Amino acid sequence: MTNSAELLNLVEAFVGTEVLVVGDLIVDHYIWGGVNRISPEAPVVVVDVEKEERRLGGAANVAHNLCALGAAVSICGVVGDDLEGRELTDRMERMKIDTKGVFVDRSRPTTIKTRIVAHAQQVVRVDRECRLPLSEAFQESISAEVRAQFARVKSIAVSDYGKGVVTPLIFKRLEGQAGINGVPVVVDPKDPNFLNYTGATVIKPNRKEAEQASGMKIATRDDAVGVGHKLLSLWNTDFVLITLGEKGMVLVSRLDEYSEPVAIDTLAQEVYDVSGAGDTVSAVFTLALAAGGSPRHAAELANLAAGIVVAEVGTVAVEKTELISRLREFAV
């Protein structure tokens, strides 16, 4: 790892840095309980419910992570005309996240992922969602709000969960404006939208997504480097950051000054749940670039933050104090 003093200074620079999040807003709904019997009606377990909670998911979880790290956050997306959508928006506003770019689309529900968890193990997930692209009117509204934000934001995180917000039109408008203003755009990609992201600054697939996009398998880090170089060409992007779970991350670039690939070992001490880890990586990487960090420094901090969240069950945000504490553990 880079000298921890440099990374600590970068984390301190997070405070007040302005970042825009664009993408699919999701409610992560958890039903927690225990299992003591099998249903007499079918060969399934019966979960005795102990508690329920709703957390910010998808692009909203990216925004939550950014906020917890001290950034000044704006967000663009849609919610349904329902209780869940109002609660999601209210929670973000209470965190001081700017929600002027969140629009109510009465033609679709707010996306909800309900996870039933028993004894820290996910039993089943139930999704309520619409995956159709937004109407042209909503695409234009979001594009206009994105354009209005460019004068002040330092970077943009695009969180695509395939729920219809990150359309080719919105991304083309976003990428074009970013090119004019020199604002880095970091994309968390999703199949089948892989061809939408041409021209982004950084694209951050996980192993499965990288394999799907490239048509190549990844068994080793060397494989990941080869896949990364193929994706650099496919996406016409400056950097590809491939997250590899227990094998850490690989960062590759087509820029001369970053010609050598960077392999980063995982720093996770225990892994209980990977839900939301990709959101944390996107948030930390995007914010580190916005605060003036190098891509390598951004990847190292993102890797460290991911190691914190996978030790928790469910989607959680990394607090700035947690990241600093973990950095000091690895002080050199």
C-alpha cells in the first residue's frame, strides 16, 4: 500500500468535495429472523420475523457512502409515487443530500429488493421493480439537471443497476458535458448496457461483469489484466478497475503515465456479505479522484473501504472515521 500518510491526507480532503451521483435508486428492505422448523405446506423453512428495516440501496447507497465520508452530494434518478419512494427521498434529504434531481415517475414503482435473512444467512430475495427505460420526458429532465450540476461538481458516479435510468441518451449527454468540463466519470456497469458507456473516465466491473463484457474468463490476476486491456479498447475509457472478490482488484489504463497495471490485494479480514460492496468501491474511488488523488490511491482506498463493509451483513456505508482508523492499522 502507498504510504498511509498520503492516503490519510487524501481522506481529509474528502470533506466538502462536491460529487454527483446518477443512477438507479433502490430501497434495500431486510426482514431478519430465525429458523426453527420446516413448513408443513411445502419443503421450505419458516422464518420467524424478529425485525424489519429499510436501507438506501443502488445509487442511493453510493450517495450514502459519499455523504458518510464527508462529501457534498447531489443525486439524479427516479422513484415511484409511493410510500417507499417518499421515504427514500426523505432519508437522503435528512442526510443533506441534494435531491433536486430525483423525479417521481408514476408509471413505475420504487425499486425494492427484499432480502429475508435468517441467522445471518440470506434465505431468499424478492424484487419489485420496472426495468424499462425511462420515458423521453424523464430522460430530458435528468439530463437537464445533470447539465446544471456540472459547473460545481468535481466528479460523477454513475450507478447502473439496469432499472432504466442510465439510458444511452442520458449517458451521451453526461459524457459530452463531462468532456467539456474535464470532470471524471466513474461507471459501475450492468449487462445489458455495456455498450452505453463509451467515453467514461473509469469503468468498474466486477469479475462476472468483466467476463460478460469481454467474452473472456478470469481465473488469475493476469487474466484480469488481459480482460482489462480488452475492455479499455471496447469502452474507449482511460481506466478499467476490475474487482475480484478475495483476489482484490486490478487497475489498468491506456494512458502512458499509467501503463503498468496495478494489482491490489484484498484487505478484508472477514467476509459476511458482499451486498453493497460495489457501491462503496464506486463512492470511494469517485470521491478520491474528486479530491485530487491518483487512480492508484483511489483504488487503494476503495479496496480498504470494501474490506470494511463486507464484514457487515446488509448494505452499509463506511464512515470517514472508520476509514481513517483502518488506514492507521496499516500505517507504514
